[in-house]
Amino acid sequence: MNFTEAIANGFRNYGNASGRSARSEYWYWSLFVISTSILAAIVDLLVFPMWDIGPVGLVLGLVTLLPDVAVSIRRLHDIDRSGWWLLIIFTLVGIIPLIIWACTKGTAGPNRFGEDPLAASGPVGLSRA
């Protein structure tokens, strides 16, 4: 999955936490959210310098919140973990296993959350993204 496909898929499945997301989809989505957040912060600093909370960043955060959660849950599904594991982010130390799991290769073939998102893409024998 390329960058534009990942963004489109993130917004298209914004409320869909079922199924699986490949590493490429997750990391391209994360790159999109981080880069647009940086741009929004710059715009907020330049256009709204006296505001404590920049409106551009606030709107962006609200627009990307549900898709971000859904992509993260689907990424956990790809490594055969329940989406409830996402809640460990609130322990702050839980960020470490979530990053490790986001980097972990997904389950080859189908698992209890659905078909392998990369099974039908590309020629046989290529490594997973």
C-alpha cells in the first residue's frame, strides 16, 4: 500500500475497527497525521499567535481522531491482538509495547480478525511491508 492509498483508506474506514491493517498502511497514516499536525501548528503560530489553542490544529485533531484509533486497532488485529490493547497507551509506559507491536510483522494468512491484508497484493515470494 502506498502513501495516498493509506490516507484514502484511513478516511474511508474511519469508523471501521474490524479487519486488519498492514504495517505500511499504519506507518503511512502515522506519517500523514504527524506531518499535517506539524503544518497545522506552524499555521496556528503564524495566523493565530495569541491563541493558546490553535483552531487549525484543533480541527485537524478532531478530524483525524477516529481514523487514527481505527487504523491503530486494525494494526493490532494484524498481529492477532485485540483492539483493547490500545488502552495501554494511557499508562504512558504502554507506548513502548504499542510501538514495538506496530513494527511487528503481521500474522501470515488469515487470523481471527480477518484475511491477511497483503495476501492478495504483489507476486508470491515478496516479503510483507
